Amino acid sequence: EDAAPTAEPSAWLRALADHFTQSRADYDDLDRRAGDGDFGGNMELAFASSVTRAAGPDASLADDLRSMADAFGNDVGGSSGPLLGLVLTGLAEAVEDAGDGDLPPAVGEGLRAGMASVTRAGGAQPGDRTFLDALAPAVADAGTPLDAAAVQRAVDGAAATADLVGKRGRSSYVGDKAIGVPDPGAVALVQVLAAIVER
Ligand code: ADP
Ligand code: MG
Ligand code: MG
């Protein structure tokens, strides 16, 4: 079968990819204050690759999450590619397993599994100024679904990273220079979680 020539992805994945293209410079700026300034470019590439890998406009959520997990894990460098790839892999597996079942609890379960993988791979805990500071408050307890209230907790957690000194990744090299600036990974993850809930 011929490779589909840049078929349009599902609407929610297109909207996310557009967000990360339009906000690339803003995310780069956040990362410049606490890292090396490439986070926006990494996200733009990750979503461009997710769109390329996507099955098409009618792809299931599980299929889209799998395309994103493969894109982040295989096509993007830095910390964010592989580590957000682990979150997306946990999500994709949980949603695949849920089949036609109830989605919000499956998504919550997948996020918790992804969080555990990220901690195993990267050693960060909540409080270290990473995207885990958005993810952990959203779905901390077993059985917590990903719903609008969980997204609000992620929003609050991402905002609170502005008061944190980095303990992992490049932000740990800049000390309190990053105070006042939120962690770009946390801000970006909020966008992904909100898009899943609103889709
Ligand atoms: P790099 O620092 O390699 O340039 P990116 O700019 O792509 O990586 O990604 C930076 C983001 O990665 C940070 O905003 C943070 O949220 C996340 N991050 C960095 N290190 C870790 C870690 N050990 N565990 C979880 N997230 C991390
Ligand atoms: Mg960076
Ligand atoms: Mg980098």
C-alpha cells in the first residue's frame, strides 16, 4: 500500500500540532530562562512527526496516542522527547486496553503508569521542577480519572513550578535564575491533557 501523502490527522491532534507551531518561540523562551532554549523546537518537531505518523482523520484516540508515543520516543531528542514519550506510551497502552470502556479512568491509569516510567528513567520526583509537577497533582491517586478538575490541578501545578528551583535536567544548573518562570515541560503537558479531555 502506498504511504498516505500527508493525510490530515484527527482534529484534536491537528489543533495540538498548530498550538505547538504557533507557540514555539514562547516555549523556547521559557526554556532559555532555565535551560538551553530548544524546548519549543523539540515540541514542534514532535507534533509534526506525530501528524506524519497519524493514521488519518478518523483515527481512534488509542491510535493517535500511539502515533504520538512513537514520534516523541523515536524522532525527538533532548529530555522531553524520550520522557514525554514514556508518558504517551503509558497512555496509549491504557487506552488500547480500555477498548470501548470508560475513557477518563483509563487515561488516568495510563498517566500514572507513564509517570512511574518517567521517574524510573529520569529520577525526578514531583517538586523537582519538571512536567511531573503538572502530572502528579492531576492524577496522583489510583482511580483518579483525567477530567476537567484534573486538568485544573495540572494548570495549578504547572504555574507553581515558577516558584521551584530545578533538581533535574538543565534547570538544575541555573539555580534560582529560573524563579518566576514556569517549567516549559509542565506548561506543555497541560496543553496535551486539556486537549485529550476536550476532544
Ligand atoms: P533538554 O533539557 O535536553 O534540552 P528539553 O528542552 O527538550 O530537554 O525538555 C526540557 C523539559 O524536560 C523540562 O521542562 C522538564 O519538564 C523535562 N525534564 C527534564 N529532565 C527531566 C527529568 N529527569 N524527569 C522529568 N522531566 C524532565
Ligand atoms: Mg531544552
Ligand atoms: Mg536540549
